[in-house]
Amino acid sequence: MPVGLGRLGHVSLIGAYPEPVRTPITNADDPRIEVYLGLRDQVARQQREQPGGDMAGFFIAEGDLVIERALEHGFTLDSVLIGERRTKPLPDAVDGHTIYAANDEVLTEITGRPALRDPIACFIRPEPTPLDKLLTSNSTFAVLENVNNPNNLGVIMRNAAGLGVDAVLLDPTCGDPLYRRAIRSSMGQVFALPHARIPTLPAGLDTLHGHGIETVALSPAGTTNLRDLARPSKVAILLGAEGPGLTDATMAAAIHQVRIPMHKGVDSLNVANAAAIAFHHFAS
Amino acid sequence: MPVGLGRLGHVSLIGAYPEPVRTPITNADDPRIEVYLGLRDQVARQQREQPGGDMAGFFIAEGDLVIERALEHGFTLDSVLIGERRTKPLPDAVDGHTIYAANDEVLTEITGRPALRDPIACFIRPEPTPLDKLLTSNSTFAVLENVNNPNNLGVIMRNAAGLGVDAVLLDPTCGDPLYRRAIRSSMGQVFALPHARIPTLPAGLDTLHGHGIETVALSPAGTTNLRDLARPSKVAILLGAEGPGLTDATMAAAIHQVRIPMHKGVDSLNVANAAAIAFHHFAS
């Protein structure tokens, strides 16, 4: 890998070092880029990347920074897709990997536009982390119920990583944290902390309680002021979707029900922002 | 106003009460809807609504909930623009106001699409709040420097309102909190608390210091852990744009420099999320 071609050095070093070999792609039917097709259908895409789907075993990440973060965290890169007109050098980190350079027609098929501002990368999706292992080796968790908005999901993951949450647990109705828009909203911080699926809520909480983890439901309807709840030694913060929030059943099954007091008639905060406050409150 | 036509009653009561009179608009050149043209150019639009601009004195808000909140908070409605094919009843609150019902061609001219999911409303822009009045009558402030992303601006306003900030102060390089996308991101909570412009930073901080307000710069580079700073009796939390953050000069001119400690190599939080934590920390 050429020395000194870090992100900060790109502008002044254009042309100074050889770029990775680019493989031209001129046809959207080219089987080598099949994994990049159908990115725009958010629901279908997430299903296809799950076990049993035709793209199981892969996930897509976009943007130089995000791709670099995935590689830093040890994820395995399959290939990178760029526009053939890209002149900005690629991050050092992709050196030695397969780079597909697509023409305008192929890009239009993939993104709807004949240009690609950011590179798109296909990574190998890691095996799901065993839930038991996470529960025994960590002490601060976030549990998400029906959080499907990729932006909220990504920002929650970024907050969780930054604020000292050890692992994020998702119920079966949540979206995929490794869906490209969630990754992007997380600024690639989704790679910094483990996540796992838990069984359907509220029954899934039993597993946590069995591990001595105190569950804390966060909701405008919570009876305890968040400030007044001291940190349990093992804690899981439960968050519902923007709008509906946690289901009544999950609220009731949690050990604690806390609220962030609201002023000026405001009914609630955005879920990721409320999560940030709760994570910070419980962070060690 | 017909009784019982509240938001919750719409579905079952369709057709049961008369809807407000709709004035058809069939031509995008119709001078009555001039104020609705050019909504898609974010920068130009904000400039045109400022003093001296051709649309000074107005602001645009969109969505039933947002329009209702503006009316609840006493803002003056000029008119509402809907698609002529809208069948969902309008909120009670717009009863007696001018309703323009535009055909597909006019909608395409305005929004780029021949449909309008949410109503767009034109409100009278209130006179700017005098800064001195805000500074003497309140104790908790947020000060924004160069925050231009309408989504971040809106979420910060929602957080500020909900978490007990009394007023938001914006430097001359910030975007307009009454720009429609900022209003939308705030869920209409931008109407719940006053805001005002302050002079260029860092000099503008002198005005705050002169009122006995302690300024607290929030930055990953802050030297004090936010947790360790007790609430000053009068406090202003300083926030910079996502990415660059506060300028060095503004950081240096603030009385306190605080950080939210980060874990797992995460460099920072999204500015609105960091703001939520700081507002909650200082909230009374």
C-alpha cells in the first residue's frame, strides 16, 4: 500500500501513486454486479439480505468514510462499485480489492442517476452474534422494538456506540442495522458495537431478566423521572419507534418505566435524541 | 366552527360537516399563489423571506399537524394550498381561512410532482423578537453558530422546546428556523419557543456575558466533562454545525468548554443529539 495516501492527503497527491485496478462494467446485466442491483427498494432489499434471501450473506455500505470504518472494524470487503468518471482517489483501505467502474447507463440502472457521488461497497455479512454471549459479557444494552426508520436506527447505533452502550438488541420487527441507509446515518459507527436479534417482545425480555439485566422502558408515559433512576449494575434501555413508541405490553413487562420530563407542551422527542439522553444518563 | 370535527374525528365524519370553501387555482401564474412558488430552492427561498426579499413578511409551513401547531401558538395564517384532489378533511383550525385548491399542473410547477400529500400554508412572519427582551427575561439559552442543515436546526428547536430551553439565539450564518423544512423537522415545535438573531460570533457573546449569562461551548474538544459542570443560574449552550462544530474563536470566547465523553473510538455525536444531552443536563 503506498505510504501517505491517507484521506487527508488525497487532494495534493492525485496522480502521485497508482490507483487500484478498475474493472469496467458496461452492462447492468453483468453478473459481477448483481449484488448492487435493487438498492432503491428499501423493504425488499432488507429482506433479500436476510437468511433465505437471494442476497443473504452480503451487505452494502456507501461512502469513503463508511467503507474505511467497516474495514477498520474487520469486516470483509467483497468489492467496490464506483462511477467510471470518478477522479478522486479511493481510500488506501480498498487497495488490493476488486473495484468495478460502471458507466452512466449502469449507474442509472442502479441509482436512478447517471452519476455516483460516493462509492458503494459490498461486504460479507458476518454471522449473527449469539445472543447469550452478548448478554453474559456486557452490562449496558439498548433494546429496540419496531424501529424501522433507517435514519433513526442509524443514529441510535451511533449514539449507542459513542455513549458507552455495549450492545444493541433488536426485536424481530426492527429494520436491519446493516441496511445501507442505516449504516450511513450511523456514520459507520454501527460497525463499532455488536448487535443481535432477540425473540418477540415482550416475551423476549424474559431472556434479559434471566441474565439479571434490569429493563428500563423509555416513554413519555413513564412514571419515573429518568434522573431519579440510579444505574442498575446491568441495564437495558428499551426504545420504541418514532411516533407509536413502545407497545403497552412491552412497557408493562419492563422492570422500570421512565420518562424525560417535557416542557412547553411538547409531547415527545425524536427517538434517537431521547435515546442519547438515556444512554448518557446510564453510561459508565 | 362545526363541533366534533377534530383531527381524531375526521375519518368517521367525512361528509358530515361542510368543508371550508376551496378556491380553484388552475394556472401557476395566478398572482394569488405567487408566495408558494420557488419552494424547492432552499437557499434562495430563505433569502427571499428575509427582510428586503420579495417574500419578506411570510413563511411557509406544511402538514396538518404543523399548521395546527402554528395556529395554536398564535401565528397568523394567510392562506392554505391543497391539491384539488384532496378528500381528507382539513383541520378545524383552518376554518374561515382562504383555501386554494390547485390542479395537477400547478402542483407540478410548485413541488415537482402532480400531487400534494400535505397541505402547504402561508403564514405572516412575526416581527423579530428583540434580543434584549429575551436576554433579560429568560435564564436558559441555546446559541447556534453556522447551523444550516434544516433538519438539524429543526430537531434542535424541538429539543430546546421540549427540554426547557427558554430561547434560541442564532448567529448571522445560521439558517432560518421558520424555513419550511426546519419547521417540519421540529414537528412544529419551533413555534413553541422564541428565537432571535445575535451579532456575529464570537463578539456576539459579549452581549450575553453583559447580561450575566455564562456561555458553555459544547465540543468533542471541550476540556470539562459536561457532567462536572453544575448549572449556572443563567446559561447559554453553544452549538456549532454538524461536522466542523464551533469555530475555534467562539470556543475560546466561551466561559466554559465542555465535552460529552465518547466511547469505542466514536469521534462525535450528531449535533442535535449532543444538544439534547446538554439541554437535559442544564434543564431545570
